[in-house]
Amino acid sequence: MVNSLKWLAVLFFEVTFANGQPAAKCCYDISRIRSAQQVAQLLGSIDSHYKNFKIPAVLTFTDSDCQHIADSLKLTSWSKADLDNDGRPDLLIITNQPDHTILCVLNKGNRYELKTLNRHTRSSSCSFPVIRHNGKTTYIKYIRQPDRGTLKEITHFSPINIIFKYGDFIEENPQPAAHTIQKIAYSTSGASVTFRNSRLVIDARCSASLDDHSSGTLRPAEFAALCSLLNYISFENLYEDYRDLASDLVTAIITITYDNGKTKTITDYGMTGTLGLNLLYQKLELLKRSIRWKEQITPPGHRLIPVSASP
């Protein structure tokens, strides 16, 4: 449950800081980094949360099967590559101290950004990123437990290709869909009484409503970007239900109306069903904060005038 709460916190933490952890000015040149100690110092300078993180010289797993896979892949605790394909060297970091965490340090020229790769709680203890290249494009072959079943039920790991698009790492899709999106309805609800449930609805006219009592508008480019992301992740082919194994998590329900009235509803308990869905939630959460909302005033109903009974 602790890991589940951690990854849920990561989602809303990233949303708060504009779809990424706080960016920091460069204090190290990644191209000159030569040791795990320098990697750890860089992490601590970007975000104090990672100040005491240990970058092991040799990557170890407590599970023997995980260790066997890591060894066969010849994984190291850190490596360099242009992960976001912008021409600058980045870092891919794997650490199991104190928790299994996969981080990408993106070099944005005059600042660094951190991205967490293993957002799904099922991959919180055993997952493996391998850097690959397709021509000049860098991608990550990500090997983890499949979306369905548990390690006891499934004896193999399911690889997926991950690429940096739309500001984060998501599942690669060489053939995106081309649906016409008419409306997006997104609601969240939590098991805790301290979590505020909410519902956001936006449509192709760029009209938006929040919790059925606030209205606003978004820019056409913002709606177009959401439609592009939805088509890239092929929302129509995703499962209708994703469920994390932990308890007390937030549930997201998203309904897409498209192509003259077709609908697709996805219920995602834990909000990490796929990396693409997780990124979609981040962008919708940002819209909740960026749209200038206007309170809708409900006109009073007709007053009922009592009629005295005849004597």
C-alpha cells in the first residue's frame, strides 16, 4: 500500500509542477559524468527528495527471477542516451535503494527535468528499461509484469516500447488512430473522505464544465492536443477496466464520445492503467487549474403559492 500511495502522490505532484517534477538549472554536464556518485549528486541538486538516494555500483534485486532477467539484459544502474530525442544527452537511472525506481533525467539545455518511468505499482519491484535505437530515434524497451495477472499467474514478462512524446514517456504506437473526438468526460473519486471528487467535461466546441456548476472554455489548440494524444494511445483498443492490487486508491473514469456518437468508457482504479492514460490524466488535471472558471447560477424555480381551501 505504501508504494501505491507513493505513485498516486507522484501523479498529482507532477500535475502540480506542470507535467513534470520541478526543473532545476544545470549544475553538472551530463556528458562529463563518470560515476554513480556524480549521478547521485545531480539527482539531489535537482530535487531534495532524491538527496539521500543511493545509486548502486551493481544493480541487485531481492527476487532471484528479477536478478536473472536483469543480468541477462546486462542492466547497469545508470546510462546515458538522448532519451527525448532533442540532441542532448540524458540519464536513465535504476535504483533499488530504498525502493525500485526508474528515473529519466532530461537535459533541457539550461535546466533538468525528472520523469518517473515505473509509475505502475505492479512494476514497483521488478521492471527493466533497456535503451534501444531505431535509426536516429531513441526509445526504451520496457520489460515488466503484464497488465493482466500476477507474477504467480504469469511466468513471463511483457515488453513494450516506450518513447518520449507529448511531454512524457508513453507506449509507442507506430499507427495512431484518426477518430473525431466530440466530447471527453473525466471524473475522479477517492476512497478517503479527504479526497475531493470531481468531474470535468469538455467538448469539440472547446466548452468545459467542472462539477456541473462551473463553466469555462479552453483554447482550440488544447483540445486538439488532447485529441492527438487520445488517438496516439488508441483509446478505443484499451481495456475498459484497469485495477491496481492495492487499496485506498483514487479511481478515474473517462468516457470518450467520438465518430458521430460512439462511446468508450475506461475505469482506472489507481490511475496508472497505462503510461498514456496516466499522461492524459495529468493533462486533464492541469486543465482544471488553467481554465478560468465561471460559477453557473441556477435560476430559482417557480414559487408555489398556497391556495386556501374553500370554507
